[in-house]
Amino acid sequence: MKVIHYWILFACLLLLSSCSQNQQVKDSQLTLMKTTNPGPIVTVKNESKSKVKEIEQDVSSFPELYDVAVLKGKKDTLIVYKVKHLSRFRMKKIEKDINNMLEEKYPNDNFTISSDYKIFLEAVRLEERMKSSKFSYQRAEKRFNDIVKMTKEMK
């Protein structure tokens, strides 16, 4: 009787372990649980990513932040970040400091800043879509503008 129970237990464990094999997990599925460090996203076809990388490094230098996404469109630049748990009490001050630093260092750019998880998730999803060859720059710019509009509506 014990042998039958062991075989049933073994078969169940084998089936459960084989079901989870070969499943690819996208960054957007794990965005809220871990640091994803999405790359800089530019929705304009012939624009360089060097300035966007520089902005990302500047914002990432804040010790209260642990994940930053920077999206550059034709008119706006969207900066989305995640704040460390114990720093969440000072989120307004952190946002103000980031905004002041960016306005001082890049006075000609228009920035939209958000610490909302939903906006961060949308930024990561946009990056994943941009990696596929079927997603055009026009669609990316339209989706970028939708995200910026969503950010402004939440404030």
C-alpha cells in the first residue's frame, strides 16, 4: 500500500515539474516584484539614445530609487521610477528633487515624471513591443503619447 502512495506522489511531482518547463517570463510580468532595468526607449526613428541614457543615469543616481525607465518621444520625455520601500514617505520630495535636477541640467526638454507602478508597467510593455519588428515607430509614438496622457490624468 505504501509503495502505491509513493508512486502516485512521484507521478504527481513529475507532472507538476514538467508543466513549468520552457515557459518564458516577460519582464512586464515580473515588473512589480523585481528590478527590471528597462533600457532607454526612443520612439523617434533616427534619434540617438545617448541623451536618454544620460538622463537615465542621472535619475538612477538618486539613492531612494531602485528602478528607472526613460522614454523619449518627439515632444516629451517620460521618466518613470520605483521608490525603495522605506523612502515612500518622501515621494513628493523625491519627485520634486528629480524634477529640479532635470530642469536645471536639461532646460530645453519637457519632462513628465511619475512613480506610479501602472505607468512603469506600461513603459516596460512598450519596450517589449518595440523589440518586435512588427511594432512601428508611429504606433510606438502613439502609445507613448497615450502613456503620457494617462500620467497627467492621474495627477
